[in-house]
Amino acid sequence: MRSFLIGIFLFILTSHSCFAQSVSHSFIPKEGRLLIVGQQKDTISEYLKSIGVVPGGFMVYTSIQKMDGLDGPADQGAGIHHAQYWTSRYPDTVLQIGLYMVGALDKTIQGFYDANISKLAKWIKRAKRPVYLRIGYEFDLPENGYDPQRYRQVFRYIVNRLREEGVDNVAFVWHSAAMTEHRRDFMDWYPGDDCVDWFGVSLFNPMQIKTAKELVVLAREHQKPFMVAESTPAGLFSVNAKKEWFRHYFDFINEVDVKIVCYINSNWNSYSLFRAQNWGDARIQKDPEIKAIWLKETENGYLLSSSDLFSKLSR
């Protein structure tokens, strides 16, 4: 009987409207678009040294199971992630966090990871800057195995927990993998307007742009801002192929008025987790021609680190 009552309570809690909505904000650029760079400590550092300009924010990852990579460095085979490293050194930047939840939906909704959610809440509040949180990123990627109903419940559960703890500097991102084949309806996974602040999408190849545009239409219907939450020219090795990728990439960004652009500046084959996928080297600084294209596109209209950056993001 006790377990039955707990189950009923959790159903009511996660099905009800996300409460205390006023304590979270969307942090939408009032003009232009925000530039965020990820994701490993080494490749971000190389980017900063080569480009000579600090972007508006940094992208890192953690997991609901371990909540690592925040206070201290963590490496799960994808390079070192260390959120505190960036927040300590660059106070005038935002943070974008991907929250990994594969295989953890049931335990999350059962409260097994409540202590980790509290840890995340405390860390975000201490960051004292806008934080964009991608809860269970790439919800529709088949490999992630997110059951739509359970995913919706868990998304709402985490949002409610963070709001309960008074986190008011976080924006919640609903992030699609933009699958090009064998897709279900995006909205099967949608947690609701009261819990979602941003729509986001992954862009790894130009074929995804058609799918991404469908998500843009949904974002407008739901009056939500749109971000490219992850992007990199995966599996491209020649400069010409990368130049073509960036042409499609920036055309899409400009056409649909993407408000946040998050680029993963990684040498993928150097990390054990990605080596077998042979995604290649996507570092901007590797090829002079690519670097020139990047600088030309991002020198105007993109929000970078500055003492007044936060004032340029609506609450």
C-alpha cells in the first residue's frame, strides 16, 4: 500500500503544472545571438588561445547519476569537463549544461537521485550567471532509449525540484537530435510550455536542417526561443567539405534567427568515447580557411563575454 501511495503521489506531482514558474527565466538575447563554445577543457582552451576572443559562454556536461564535472574535473572518455574551471576564470560568461540521463529515468522519478538534483541546484545558484540546462538532451535519439511518457515526467520532476530549491538563474532547454529518418512526433516527448524555456536542436550534418526547421516552426507556435544546442561538422575531413558544412550552417542560423549558437570545437578522434565513430577534427583553429569563415560570421551580431553581457539577456 505504501509503494502504491508513493506512486500516486509522484504521478500527481509530475503531471501537475510546473509550479513557482516565476523563479526561472529564459535569458533570451535582446539583440543578436549568443555564442557558446564547448566542450572539453583542452579544446576550449585551444580555441581561446587561437581566436583571441572569449565567447559568451561555455558548454559542459554532467549526469544525473554522478553529477560530476561541476566542482571538479571529470572524464568519462569524452575529454575533461569542469564547469567550475570556466566560471571561476570567466565571470562574464554564461554556462550551458547537458544533463545526461540515459538509463536513469525510472530511478530519477522514484527519487533515487534527489540528492544529486539538490547538488545541481546549489551549484547553479553559486554560479551566479545564466545557466541553460538541457535536461536529457537529444530526447528523440533512439540510442538514448527515452520512453516519451517517462521522459516528460522526469523533465517536469527535475524542473519542479530545481524551482522548489529556489534556483532563479536557470533556463530549461528541450533538445532534439533532429533525426532525419524513422522519426516519431517531436511532441510525444514535450513536457509542456510551463516547464520548457527553450527549444534546441543538434546539427551535425546539413541533412538535419530540414528536420530542424520543423522544430523551429513548433518553437514559434509555442512562443519559445530557439537554439542550436550542439553542432559540429561530424565525419568531414577535407577543408572544402567543412566549408560547405559551415555555409549551410550559417545560412540556417541567419534564416530562422537562431538566438543561441553552441559549437563543439573538438578533435573527436582523440577521445576514446568517439574514436570509433571517426568524426574527425572539428576544431575551428585547425584550418586557416575555416577559421577565417568563423571569424567573419561571428565578428558582428554575436554576443561575447563582456561586463554587460547579462544585461543583454532578457529575464
